[in-house]
Amino acid sequence: MRNTSDINNSIRAVRQTSQITNAMKLISTSKMQKANARYEANRIYFDRVRSALKDILTHSRELHHTFLEKHESGIPAYVVIAADKGLAGAYNHNVLNFAFDKMPEGDKFVISIGQETRAFFSRKKIPIDVEYLHVAQNPTLYETRRLVEDISKMYKEGIMSEVNLIYTRYFSTVKQKPVSIKLLPVELTDFDDVKLETEYGTELDYHPSASQVFDTLVPQYIVGLVYGAVVQAYASENSARMVAMDNASRNASEMMSRLSIEMNHARQYAVTREITEIVGALDAMAEEE
């Protein structure tokens, strides 16, 4: 049995760990709520952009644009979003293994967001072509626009045959799911869930042209998709971390209870041993007399 000093050291260490996990839980809860609020604020604008794009695709005949074409000479590209750090349960493990299973063998263009993404593909011996740091921990429209500008440029140059986005979609505090969506090329089937604001059968004239309007709207559409994905991934990460820290705090409480019982036993054992020693000494003294 351990002595009381060792048990006290264990209790002190567990108590300090519990304080840290409780603090991390509160921080993650706050970050998750802020991320959800940012996503909802972006969703209204994004829905309007998607509605305008579907309107153009539905009512414009013989529309030709590089964002509508799959470049057979290029290679498939994957934008993978994970966290910059761990301590988030199975969050990083789930989305990164999902991404690995989605990727075909052979050549592919990998764009990583998050330190954990880079570490994972390094272990898998998969080269990363472009890396964006600190985006996962601080999702902003500025960084998202910079990312989308780079993707749009490389797609126009024919480097990529298609662009896929892999991230963790946030459903609720207890449910987050890795998903894969296609960014480019843009197809009418991508907007099956969008309802047009007005129904008509004639073809619209766009100024200066439908192609130029499309060239402006598609990057905005991709920005909305990527920004929404980064924010949802951020919310999912912090939700997973909140649950993990809550479990750790509960485990710490259970460990504290076990250590308290062990401390009581150690004290009882110490008292019993001292009494035994005193009685033994008295008996020895009585025998000598």
C-alpha cells in the first residue's frame, strides 16, 4: 500500500489536471458557439449566391466556362481540413482516415489545412502540394478568399481535373460527420437542393455576358463553400474537444474519489500499525519486568 505522501501527490496532480480540463471545456464551448453564429451569418449570403448560379445554369444555353469543364489533363485535387492540435477525441482521426480512403492511388494534388493534416499525410508518405497554416484555428473570409484565389488560378491553368473538399460537418454537439463535396467543376446537379426565387422559361440576357457574370459568382460560391466548411470544421473540433474534456473531468472526479478512499485506508493502516507497535512495545516492557 502506498504511503499518504504519495497519495497526496497523486491527488494534487489529478486536481490540477481537472482544473485544466474544465477550463478547456469552457473555452471550447465558447468557441463552438461563436463558430456556429459565424456560419449562420454567412449562410444567408451564400444561399443567395447559389440561387443566382442555379438561375444562370438553368436559363443560359450553350454556356462555356472553365469552371464548368473537367480538365482531363489535370489530376484530382483534395482540400483536407483538420485541426492544428489534438486533445479533441477522435475528430482528427475520423476526418483524416476518411480523406485517405477517398483519395485514389496514383497522382493527386493535396491541399492541407491544419497541422494535424500535414502530420498525417507525412506519416502516410503522401506529398502535400500546398499547405495553409493557422486557418483551422482562426477561420476568416480573408484567408478563405486567398485560398480560393489560388485554387481558381490552378484550376484555370489545367493543373487540376477536379477539386474536392473534405471536412467535418457539424450537426449537433454530439454528432459530427466527415463529408466530401465537389468544388469544381460546377454542375447543375450541385444545386438540386436550391429552389429558384422565380420560375420562368425564357432565357435571360446578362451584362456584359453570362460568362463574365459566372466568372464573378463562381469564386464567391466557392468562397462560401470553403468558408462554411472551415467554420463547421472549427465548430466540430471544439465540440469534440468539449466532450473529450468533459469526459476527462468526470474521469478525474472518479479518480479523486478512489484516491480519497485509498487515502482513508492508508491513514487507517498507519494508525493500526502505530497502535500495534505501541502494544508490542508495552508487551515487551511487561515481559522484561
